Amino acid sequence: MSPVDAKLARLLVGLKTPAPEDLQKAEAIALAEAQPLHRILIDRGLAEEETVIPALCEALGVTFVADSQQVGPADAIAIARLTLPWLRKRGVLPLLAPPEAPQPVLLADPHDQTVLAELAFLLDRQIEPRGATQRTIRSLLADTSFASPLAPTLSAVPDPAPEAEAEDGPVIRFVTETLAEAVSAGASDLHFESMAAGLAVRMRVNGLLAPLAVDPAIPVAAVFARLKVLARANVAERRLPQDARFSGVFFGRKVDFRVSVLPTQHGESLALRILDPQALRLGWDRLGFAPEMVKDITRCIERPSGLFLVTGPTGSGKTTTLYTALHHLNSRRSKIITVEDPVEYTLPGIQQVQVQDEIGLSFARILRSILRHDPNVIMVGEIRDAETAEIACRAAQVGRIVLSTLHTRDAQSAHMRLVDLGVPGYVVDDVLRGVLAQNLVVIECPECKGKGCRTCGFSGATARRLEVELLAFT
């Protein structure tokens, strides 16, 4: 018997309820079925929840709310995110608190670790559990006078799609568990895809996609609606692409998800880029660069001015390499500003600016403003148009080192690509200090020879090897 169950039993003996024989019976069942004692007492009708829950709260050392009049205002945003069906099913009611404080939550079962973990993830906050009876929580959720102050705030958060309502509880659990599995596996991205046969879910580990098991009973539309609600995307829009993002707490750390929604023939396809701070490996040696290569790269980026480019296919680690270069250059004597779309990871001591094309905040516009701040180092997430290329090269001519990425097949093509974007060849010759071309080559799992097995998490690969080519210009 767990310490909580033992303390609960002692408290119930002191209360003289339930009857001694009923308590002994419940203890025997709880031990045999490995279930919490309070659940056996309530679910089997051996004791009233009005007796058990207050005693359980005392055993846990949490507050018990006996009267609905003691409850403060509810948290409208949290209710909208969790949805009423989910709250009713689990006996949960989030209460309002300052953003920096833990989220107080009324729970009909304050000892349910699964629900507490789900709440921490879905609300992206530390949870302060408070006990209450199921009857009190359901009464508050059904009370229109209690709910009326929420109406103006709820309108700011997209409602779940109608299809999501009936299966809301299982859908939320499925989405949460799938995200947790992807983070645990170290996946770089996660794909939810509408197929003719239903929902397909795949995660990319070590550069290869691996399928995940999906319950056929899970409604496809409800899964997409749930993910859109988390990302605060438009749930009703299914004809146009959307981009959004959200965060969650997994295994004690915050993880960001970049969301892209794409309409397809059979429905929607939703891709999540997983930005896990623990997966960010800064340091040349940790990325797999040879010592001689590191010397050549640092010689390029430590120049007082000029342009240093990293090229390679999507998913080859270009951004991580640039972050490592910034980490190398970062000091109290240098002012570093980045322009990113989006800001993937927060770097201490560096000013990071996110592109927002929808309001006209483009790479080029931010770059023009950055120059007025006189930085020593500028990082541009990607040179993708003529205006950005022209401003980046101009900045590199006048006492600044500019780091960026460029989509080319190899290092030799970078010069021609800048010329194609409209930068005069003599300017490119003047500012270009180095071009690093890199790729991550998959190392097949030796156990299954790339077919997928338990050893490699059914991805077919155990790791990836970095292949690089550097062109350095004097």
C-alpha cells in the first residue's frame, strides 16, 4: 500500500466512516488490483466522495474546496483550450491566477498523476492541485451565472470543430501521448496526414520517417481540430494553408512546436516541427566538425566584416551550425542581432527578431532597421530574395560580419546564386568570406539494415553523419 493510501486509511478510521469491514474490503481490492484506495471506495459505493476526497486532500497536503462559494473566478482561456467535454469527463476546473504563478485547478481526483501531467502540458504551466467533489465541479461547469463572465474572452480563442465534441476526451489523450512519444524519441518533426483509409501519423527520427500506431476509432477531423486549437489556428478554415505554433511541457522542459497545415486531396495534412531545447547541440565538436575544419570556419567568421554562408538541403542542420557560430562569437564586447523566420531557439545575450510577413515585417525591412543599431554580427535566417541579398551584402561591406543560409546544391553555386538574386559579381567577390556546404547522411541500423526494428525505433537508422565542404576566400 502506498504512503498516501496508508495515511488515507488512518484518517478514515478516525472519521469512523466507512464501516471497518468496508474499509478492509476496499484495501484488499486496491492491493489486489493495484488501484488507489480512494478510487475503490468511491467507484464501488463503499464511501461517499464528500467523505473520501477531503481526507485524500489532507493525506496529499492539498487544499480542499468544500463550497462553490469559496471558488475564485475561472480561467476562460484555459477552459477554452481544454474544452468543456474534456473538463466534465475528468472532473477538472482551472481557476484564474497571475501568469507567473502556478495554475490553480480544482480536481475531483487530485491524486491522478496522468491528469496532472496532461494539464501541465496543455496549459504550459505548473499546476497547483486543489480538491473538490465531482458534484461541486460539475455544478460550477453547468452554472450559467458562473460561466457568463467567460463569454467575451472565449470568443478570442477558436472553438473546437463540432466533429471534435463527441470524442473530445480520447482525442486529447491521443494527441498528448503522440506528442510525448515524438519528443521522447528525439524526433525532428511529426506528421498527421489524412489518407483515404483514415489518419496516418509518422515521425522523423535521424532523417527517416517512421509510422506510429493509430487507433482506427479516432476521428480524423477531431485530431486536426484539437491540434489547431492548441496552436490557436483557424479551426473552421480547411481550404487554405495555415502556419502557427504552440508550446508544451514534456519531461520537465518546455518544447515548442511549429505547425504547418496544408489542404490535400483527402483532407488536411499537418506537419509539426519539434523544437526541443535539449536537442539543440551547440559546439563544433558536438556537431561532428573535425578540428581542422573548425579552425578554417572560425578563421572566416572572426573576420571584422564579410559574408559567411551555410548551404545544404532542408533538415541538414544549417540553422544549428549558424547558432553554433553565434555562440562562438558571442561576448559582452559584441552586439549580435538575428533575423529569423521563425526564432527557433532563444540564445542568451543575443537580440533575436522574428519575421512577420503578415504585418509587413520582412527580412529586408528588419535588416534596414538593424543597421541603425550598429551590430558587430548579424545573422539572417535565410537569403531568399533580391532585396535581402542586397542589404545583407551591403552590411557585410561596412564593418559587420553577416551569417546566413542559402539554398544551393553545393558550395560552388553560392556565388552564382547571389549574382542571380541581383547582387553585382564584384560585390560578391568583395564580401564573401566563406561558404560551408553541409549534409546529414543517414547511418543504417546494423540490426535491420534500414528496414526498421525495435533497436532503431522502426526508423531504419541509428544516427546521421555530418558531411561538409568549405570554400574559404581570403
